[in-house]
Amino acid sequence: MNAEPELESPHDDSRRTFLKQSSVLTAMALVPSPVVTAAAAELDEKVAAAFEKVPLSLKVNGTKHKLKVEPRTTLLDLLREQLHLTGTKKGCDYGQCGACTVHVDGQRVNSCLSFAVMHDGQEITTIEGLAKGDELHPMQEAFVKHDGFQCGYCTPGQIMSAVACVREGHAGSEGEIREYMSGNICRCGAYSNIVAAIQDVKQGGQKV
Amino acid sequence: MKAQQKQIGAPMNRVDGHLKVTGAAKYSAEYELPGLAYAVLVGSTITKGRLTSIDAKAAERAPGVLAVITHYNSPKVPGYDTAGKDPSQPATVGGPIKLFNDDKIRFNDQPIAVVVADTLERARYAARLVKAQYAKEAHQTNLEDNKPQAFLPTSAKKNPKSPMADYQRGQADAYKTGAIKIEGEYVIPTEVHHPMELQSITAHWEAPDRLTLYDKTQGTLATRRDFAKEWGLPEANVKVIATFVGGAFGNALHSWPHESAAIIAAKVVNRPVKLMLTREQMFTMVGYRPYTWQKLGMSATPDGKITAITHESIGQTSTYEEFTESTLAQTRMMYASPNLTTRYRLAALDIGSPIWMRGPGEATGAFALESAMDEMAHLLNLDPLEFRLRNYTDTDPEKNRPWSTKFLKECYKLGADRIGWNKRKLKPGSIRDGEWLVGYGMGVGTFGAHRGGAHASAQLRPDGTVLMQCATTDIGPGTGTAMTQIAADTLGIAPEKITFELGHSDYPQAGTQGGSSTVNSVGPAVQQACLALKDKLRELAGAQNPAFASAKKDDVALGDKHLSLSSNTAARVPYADLLKQAGAASVTVEAKPGNEGQQYSMYSFSVHFAEVRVHELTGEVRVSKLVSCADAGTIINEKTAANQMKGGAVGGIGMALMEHARIDDRFGRYVTKDLADYHVPVHADAPNIEVAFVNQPDLKVNALGTKGIGEIATIGVAPAIANAVFNATGKRVRELPITPDKLV
Amino acid sequence: MNQFQYVRATKSQGAIDAVAKDPQAKFIAGGTNLVDLMKRGIMTPQKLVDINRLPLAKIERQDNGLRLGALALNSTVANDALVRQHQPLLALALNAGASPQLRNMATVGGNMLQRTRCSYFYDLTMPCNKREPGTGCGALEGINRMHAIFGASDKCIAVHPSDMSVALVALDATVLVSGSKGDRRIAFADFHRLPGDTPEKDTNLEAGELITAVDIPDGPFTKHVHYQKVRERASYAFALVSTAAALDLDGNTIKAARLAMGGVAHKPWRLTAAEQSLVGQPATEASFRRAAEVAMQGAKAFKHNAYKLKLGPNTIVQALRTAAAA
């Protein structure tokens, strides 16, 4: 029975179990703490694990994943910490730098600012999914050729954003590229080389 | 054998480019280790005082929490007893804070606890549950309020010849009696390095006395030394790995509390622990460019000869470390002023310690000096370039020594042509482009061509490839690429045959990557290691073929599969035979500078020319063109070197126009907490930046002729922009950054 | 971040009921502001109702106007042919905000519900009546260079950060909301609030009310429009001051005008008196300057934001100039 018929709750039934047991935890909290710490910790652990995680289906770089994740896990942390796709970078965690840029259903987004569970059924492309095997994507080639990076940390985000910038039709001029790449900060300051790389790809007319 | 292309100077693609564009380059928070746990720091919410209690119960009970460590329960860190006793010791010596050792709060957000859990989410949540009580004391976080308490650094008190000591040539403060004089106060606010990679460390005790750190550091050996000392371990037991460093700009020149926290945490939970700072924490505990007040007075003759300069500065430091930088160095040596006085002071505030930020003190000082040059030129109704030429000096007026090399005039010429300096009008506000006022400005930069000793190893493998190693790091300039080019030319083989490994403390020793010194120092080591390898191969081959035994050192040629002689290509020894006994041939050498540094004044020089547009109504400033020219000695890689120059210029744009970390002094907390409040340049702020190198070797620095690029790329950019804003508007802004509110 | 329960809404009513009956529940759409605030512990909902799958993303013609679904993405709206044809000012304002990535996530409804970027609101340890009523306003005597010059109270001097909302208030938009008591329409100018004594309330939405759409009536403002945003860098920054300007010109005579400012008040700040002053006047610098003076009547600065008293009118003049020349 669901009290909210127009909502889907991805949580499984263990949530209700948790709610029941949490009253046990409350009661235990009244007992002197050293007595219950160990017991509570163990119980907490099991209950919380069941409560915390919800199922999630994602396609990442062409691979389907059936996962169980905490709702509070961001897409970025899921990629980096659980799927070990560390090419996507954490530069600020607040949508203020662009290092975490990935494509969700083909659109560039900041993966740090959305919860992974919100992307159930969607298709994610990260920097690791851009090249075709050993063959670099033209944008990756252009970044190497034009030295569009220094330390390399913002680079995956820059490249994912650059590919989207061209696809969106926002690479028409230097000025337009600069504006539409402004969501990706490069503290090393390789900006003009990045712009050159994007223009090269755009003018080369390769499919991006 | 094919003649090898000369690699030094060529615009070779980076050797690690492929790894960087595919996301395969691993930074310090990206190592998968079994049982990895996550640590999150809890910071003090007061600025000064004492912790009276910490309630960690709720955090300890939260799901997945492995430990909550505070000064109440932290294990004893053996090195705390001896570390940090002397505040004048170099900042890279760790432990001044002695994390979790006592109840003392020295700055806001000082870590008071570290929470370790099995997932990042759980650690982050539990960290919020830690509650502390404090006994607050009155704090000081405002430099302007504390100028009266400014003091001479201890290093200068101990040593009157210290570069931090008061300096005088000719008469003291002679500008005051000059007929034509200017005087101004200049302020650089606190700026924060903010590399894109958040400071991260993964600490792993592989055995109770063996520690491995995957760490964001500019010096694997400095970090190893600091934490070996902190834990009372032999240095050989500590391994520091920094294969890729996601930018640093100086903030990884020091060992910081979060590193100590991760190591303590890993010890307590007996698992590898990863700790990545938040962007807020990047403001408070990993250094910054200190707020600096400066006063500069200058006098000149009517025909534009400087007669005297007095330059004073008060920089910010913390209460527990004396941070000093060379704010006044450029003033002492750049122009031929017969009378010159400098005074450097510090004011200690209740804020975490500063650390050198790109171009460090020199960039701060150059803002005052190069602005003043522009002000004096304006007063004299002289072109600022002409004014600088009239005060050009062919010897170092500070040390009375010849320059090792100085091609600054050539830089002036290159830059002035490229920016179109002849378009500049003497009278400010003369040029318009619609609603935009257009102006031109220039600024000069200089930085010592520092060189230290360095080791490198070279090993020939049976397949004809060469492996080179050095403990140096690459925070972005392309060290591995430059070294590969040097090795390729020295060995006479293709760069593809060379692998240059760096960023590991087990590799042959080299200094920290900082102060524009890496190529100057490591380059010669690589060169000499390659020469030594060739000689060793010649020796080995001599045992098999007498032609080699009698051959000259540089006659040896490395072919695809065999060693031969340039003078006698018939003489050949296959590598397989050569290395049969040894398996591989390897050498490790040390390259040290000679005493040239005592005979010559060795500096890199740069000049930056800016064209800016200032909106007549909104006061917005756009840098529409920037030309940076450098006399940096030999350029090893035209492409990466130019990129480094462009990057430094972008940093200068940030400094000039937007970067400003602000503290609310009532609380001692930053109100700029993230990259939305603290602005750094974005794509739209960066124009096309033209770079030109004089590219003349300075063989006094090293046999390669390099002088260093990293700092001069930034030094002088901010004043060039400020001077251009003056030329556009007639408004002189002496307090950076030049935001619209200062121009409307 | 605290744990929370996550549910996906399949029908609006279910979502509304879930949030209406649970004060600890919040809707989540793009998440660009809410996730940020949750990470920092500034908002701590116990339940999130994901509304992204509700059919509220359409942009369509409706009753001599445009209807923007509340879930239409900022980038979609900015690039939409109907929007560009009928309401180009809106497209300009949207493109002046955030970054391309954020505009690909942020929705119309979410953009309106952005919370202030005031530094004191963003720091759990500092006083802030908006975040924690009764603790005081840290900005009042603090570093208030980004703060309000209109409509502030001694409880709060924060500003609303949205660019889109500045255009929408100028364009006489209407917000459509659904709640447990049914549907209602709110004039855009009445949607956001001034802080008064209750700065914790940003808007006049009631608990559980869901924004479903925004209606913008057709108007004559299809050509002479401009959104002037002044910020501390060339892009990807919140406004120091911004102005949305729209003119209906007959030759060089102004038949009608719309003006609103951002970065100056707790809500997007419509300048009706200044608009009136422009009607019937020639589109000249002098008219614009007079309108800007009218606009600034009643403005009051604090210690660090006095520059807005000059930058504000200058920005209005620049916006009008550019709009007239468009």
C-alpha cells in the first residue's frame, strides 16, 4: 500500500523497517552511552545501509549499470568514488568551475549539482567515453595539438564542454566560444589555446 | 643512422597530453586502494581562543563512521616535540600548527577534528554533527588596523644582509627633497591560489613505520622530509607520490594541516584515508597571497632621470609563522636610481599562514613600482617606455655586478611593436571606441634565475628506449616534456624513445617546483645524466669493440638497436649484447651550479603591454589585447613556454581586475567562500595573448642557457593593466582589484 | 549532507500533496541551487520530491501570449524560436545568467526560486535572519557591497540573484501555481517579497504550492530590448547591478517602456515611475538620464554599496541606449 499513489518511491520496504527500528534507537539513546554504543553502531549500520540506498539504472559511456545508491550521492561522486571514473573532476563541488562537466543525454551539465538518482534511465558520457578505443575524439586531438591545458585538471571538463559548445552551434566566433566556454575555469590560464583548439575542430568540420 | 631533429626549442606536444585529454591522468585523490576511507575536516568557528569542549558523540554514532579525531583523542605525533620551534625557519618545514595537539585556536576554520567514515557522504554528514565550545579571545584580522604593530622579520634582525633587511644606497628617503616627485600608497588585497584541483591527499600506512602519501605537493622531497620528521621516521620509510598535480601556483610549497590530519586519521583507522578539501577550506588553510600595503615615493629630474626611490611595504603573516617574500626586490635592481631606500615589515594576524603565490612578492612589489613609473612618466609628460629607457641600467645597481644576460630592451622593442604602442596617446582619455575608452599600459617584471642542485637518472633498456627519473614535480608547465626534449637532443634519439618519470620521492633528488627554477636546475641534471649514460655505454661497448674504447665521449651515437660511433658507423654493438651482463645500463648524476651566482646578477625579465577598454558608464574593464615578451634565456619548448606565459598573464588579469578575498573582521571569517564570490578569470576575460621570446641563452645560469618563465609571466601584468586603465580614463587605481565600483 | 527520502512524482497532485503535508519536504527540479544549499547544510529537507518527470516543460502560444512550462530548461527557453520572436528580452536575460551547463539544468520555476547569494546567508556560523530568523542580519553592518539599495529592512538587506526574473517582471508575466487548495495566478511583481520582518520567506508561495507555468502576454517589445548586466568579470558572475529595458518606439518617440533592475533588492525591481517618465519622450540620452534619476528615487546605500547609487542609473542609461539602438 502506498499512501502517495502519484509518487514512485525507489526506496524498498526496508525504509519502514528502519522507521520502526529508529524508535528502538531513540530508546537506546536514553541508556548510558557506553553500554549501547557498540550495539547501536552495529544496528545503525545495518538499518542505515538498507534505508540509505535506492536502486538506480544508468548507462555510462555505453555500459549499463544497475546500482544501489544513497539519494544524497551526487552524480559526480558516483562517477568518481563508486564507478572509479576519475576523469570527471571535482573542482568546487558547487557548480562554479565546470571541472565536473559531463553529458547527460547529450547535454552538458555540472555533475556536482545533481543527485545521481535523478538520472535514472539516462545516458551519461564522461571524458573516458569520448575516444573511440585508441582513436582520440577530434577535440581531444585538438587540445593536444594546441596545448589547451597545463596541469590537466580542468581539461576533461573543458573538453566535454567544448564538444557540446560545437554541437550546440555556439562556436561561431572567438567571442562566442569564449562566452559559451565561460562555465569552465582554467586557473592555469590556457584559455586562448583552448579557444584555438575549438576553432580548429569547428573549422575542420569533423563530426564531433 | 638518421640525423635527429633538434628538439630543444621545438613546439613539441606534451608527453602526457594523451593522459590529460582522456581523463587517465591520476591526481592525488584518484588512487584506488583497498579499504579506502574518507576523511572530512571540521573547522573552528571562532578566530582566536581555546577549545573548551568537543561533542563528538553524535558523529561517532553516525552510520559508517570509523573515527572522530580531536586533540582529546589524537595519537601522539612524535615529531611535535621538536617541530616548529623556530618561527623564522623556512615555511616548508611542517608542523607549525601541530594539529590536534592542543586546544589553541589560531585562525578561523583551523581544523579541530577530522571525521573518518567508509563513504564520502557519511563522512561529510558526520562532520556536521561535531559540535565545539570555545573560550573566545579578541582577534585581529585587519592589516590596516595593525600597521602600527608591524615588525622587522626575524631573519632580517639576525642578518643585516638578509634580503628582508632594510636597504639603502645613496641618501635615505632622498625623494622627499626632490623637485619633481610622486608619492602613493598601494594595496594588494589577499588573493588565493585556487588551483582547480582541490588540495587532496591519500595517506596509507603500509606498515606501522612505513607511510605512503599520494599528495598534491610541489616538492615530493620536501613533503617527505616534513612528514618523516613529524612522525620520527627515516626519510626512506616515507614515500610521496605526486605524478600529476592539478595546479598549485605556490600553495603546495608548504605542508599543511589537512595533510597531517589525513596521516593521523590513517594511523587511527589503520586503513588508507583520502582527504580532499572543500573550496571553502582552500581559502583558510592552504595559504594565499598576503594582503600587502605599500608606499612608494620617487623623484626625478625634468629630463626623466630617477634620482631617488623609497619603497616600503607591510605584508601579512600569521601569528605562528613568519612568512616573508621579496616584495621590494625589483625596486632595488630595476632602475638606475642613485638613492634608494626599501623597508620591509610584517604584521601578524589571526589568519592561517600565507604562502608564495605565483610571481610572489615580486608581483606585489611590481604593482607599486611599475604603477609609480607610469605616474612619474605622466607627471613628466614622457612616454612611459621612453621613461624606462632613460633609466635602463646595464649593470645591477643593487649588487654592483654585471648581469649574466639582460635583453630587456629587446623585449621592449618586440612588445611595443606588437601592441602598437605608437597608438598610445600621452593624454589620458584620448581614444574611444564607441562607448568604450581605450588605453595602453606597460609593466615590467623580473625574477631571479634561480638554480639549485638536482639529480637525475638515465637508463638504457635493451629495446633502445631510455628511462629517465627525477623526483621533481610538474604542476603544469610541462616539465616532463621539456626534460624529454633536452634528453632527446643530448642522446641524439627521438623523444618517443624516452620516458621521463617524475613526481616520486624515491626518484633521484631534486628541489621543489617553485620560483621558476625547475628547468634551470633539473635541465642540467638531465643533460649530464644523458652524457654520463653515453659515456657509460661507450665504456661497456669498449669491452667488446676497441673502436669504442678509444672513441671520444661525444662520438657515441645511439641507434635503433645498437650503439655506434658517429665517426665510424661501421663500429656497432647491439644493445642486446651490450646489456647482456648488466641487464640495463644506468647512471645517476648530480648537477650543481657553480659560483657564477656570486659573480653575476642573474635574472629573467619580462615586459607586458596591455590594451584595455573601459566602459564609460558601467566602469567595466576588458583587456582587449595583451602582449607579453620575455627574456627567459633558452626556450626549451616554444609551445609550452608560450602557454605558461599566457597563463601568467591570465593570472595577472585576475590580480588586476577581480581577485579579492574579503574577511568580515567582526567574525574573522571570509565572506568570499567559493568561486562565485572570489572571482578568477573565465574564458570571456582572456583576450588573445601574444607572446614573444628573445630566446637568447644565458650560459652563466646553466649549459642550456635557461632562466625561468613561471614568475615573470605574471610579474608586471597587473600594473600594465592598471596603467592602461589610467591611460584610458585618467583614473589612477592604487588599490587592486580594479572593479567597476572604483571607476563609475 | 543529511540523508533524505527521495521520491519521484509522476503526477503533479501527488507531488503537491507530498510537500503540502510535510514541512520537511521540498520539490527538486534542476537542483542547481538546492543541491548547493544542501551540501552546505543551509537547507536540510528530509524528503525530496523529484518533479522532473512531470509534463511541465512545454513552451507554447497561449491566449495572446507565451506559456513557459515551469520545467522548461533555461537553455531551452533562451534558444526557443517563439521566445526569441515574441520575448527576446527574456532570452537575453537568461543567457546573461550562470553558465551553459547550469542553464542546461536550471528550470524556469527553479530560477525564480533561487535563494540569495548573500555571504551571511551562506555561512552557518554567521547571523542571518533569512536562514535562521532572530539571529540578526550579518550584512547590515558587514561587508554589504553586493546588497540592496531598495526595499531593504533592518532584518535583511539581501538581493535576489535571478536574471530571468528581472526580465519577467518587466514583461508583466504571471506565475501559475497549483496547490492543495487549487490553482491560482500570481502577478510576477507579487511573486517575490520584500524582506520586512520575515526575510525567511522569499516569495508568496504557500506551502506545497507548485509553480506549473509562467505566462507572458504579447507586447510590442520585440525589437528594442536589452539586458545590461554589470558584473566583476566578463561572464559567469552574479550581477552587481543589472537592468532589463524594453522600448516601443514610434520613430524616435517612446510609446511604451518597460524597466526593471536586478541586484538592487530582495526581489526583481520593477521601475514603473521611470517607465512612465519615458512615455512620449524622445529616445535620447537626456530622457534616459531623467528616467534613471526617477528610478533611483528612494534608493538607500549601506557602507560598502554606495557605488550602486551611481552604477545603478548608469546601467539603466546604458540598457536604454542599447535597447533604443537595437
